[in-house]
Amino acid sequence: MLHSLPLFHRLAGQPVIVLGEGEAADAKRRLLERAGALVVGADNQQARLAFVALDEPEAAAAALKARGLLVNVVDRPELCDFTTPSLLERGPVLVAVSTGGVSAGLAKALRLRLEGLLPASLGTLAEGLNAARAAMKARWPDGRERRRVMDAALAPGGALDPLAEGRDVAAWLGGAAGSAGGTHEIVLRSSDPDDLTLREARWLGSADLVAYEPGVPAAILTRARADAEQCELEAGAAAPDQTGLTVVIRRGSAAP
């Protein structure tokens, strides 16, 4: 179960309360100003979010919550309605790493590791894909076909591999071919989703339909694309006829 629901909240021009002085409060002010928010005091009646950076924050946090605000209390995750992740920015691409307030140091370390992996051109790639949306819809009117083509292009080593520098969306669009979909089968070696191969994980992340035998662990099924259709099969049954990419999961040695 998720400990919290990650959301990206647009704050441009919106008032946000910050209470406190010193380094922690200043850091929150800088972050909010970077997001275009208006930093205000506790008496502001239009604010819906608040950050509290006080030595004894309980009373202030409780008063703000009583007014209906969502509150973040620095270094006190048990008092927080929400937490702020460690952020990595590449133009319109934002990567947020969170531990739910358990360890800001770990979130920062992971973000710094990702900094070295994600190229500076990632933002340009995102903007190019956005500019090409109409052209892609015209070329591949069927949403599933369009998604499969994109998955192939953005896969490791693909024409638009996001971890490679200098990918050209226009050049790719001029030469891209369609994808035939098809069916892939995964025979589980264990009930641990980390035992899936990279290829199997990519199949699940791209599937239009996931068909699974009884007893396949929920932890495996959660690795599928969130909006993929799912259906249960009788053990040994063939995959249903379906356009697009189908992944069949068999229990294999994961069975008790």
C-alpha cells in the first residue's frame, strides 16, 4: 500500500503560508518562490497549504489544520499532512524522490544519483514530444498503437531513449514504423516481483491486456501499466483474442 499519494500541485500565483525563521524556513520559502507561489503569513485566509518550521510546532500546526489547511511540519513527519520530495528538474520533466519524511538524506542521495543519469537534453525531448502530439495522433489514430510505438521508441536503445543525448523527435517521427503488438508469456520463477527480468518488466509496463492464472501474486500484477486491462485465466488456458500487446502470466514455480 502506498504510504502517500504523489501529486504535482500547481502553485503559481497561489498564497502559501510559511511560519518560522532560520535555514529550514528559508529553504521552504525559496522552494515555493521557485514554484511561483506567494509566500504569506498565518493570517492569510486564502491559503490552502502551510509550512511550519518552528522548534515547538504542535500548536501552530493544529491551529492551521483546524482552519482546513494542509500542513507540512519540518522534521516532524508524524505531524505532516504532506511531505516535500527531493526534486530533480529537466525543463518540464520533474522527478520527485520521497521517503515520506522518513529520511530526507536518503531522498537527496537518490536524487543526486539520478542527476548523473538523466541528460540535460531530457527537457528538450519532452518539449519535442509535446509539440509532436497532433502529428502522432494523425499518424497513429488508434491510441493503443500510438502507445506501443512510443514505448518502443523510448525503450533502452530506442530512437528516443530518454537516457541518451540529442534525440530528435522530428527525425524519429519521419521514419517511425508502427508496432504489431502481439502476445508475450511470463512464467514466474517466484512470487517476488524483483525476480522479473528487465524484458518482462518492460512487457508489463507496456501491456494493453494482462491475463493471469489464479494465484499470481498481487505484487506482480501491480507492476503492470496502471490503465492496462486485466483478466484472470484458468490454469493453462490460452490468452484471449485481443488487439494490442497482451501479456500472459503463468504461476510456474511461484505456485505453493
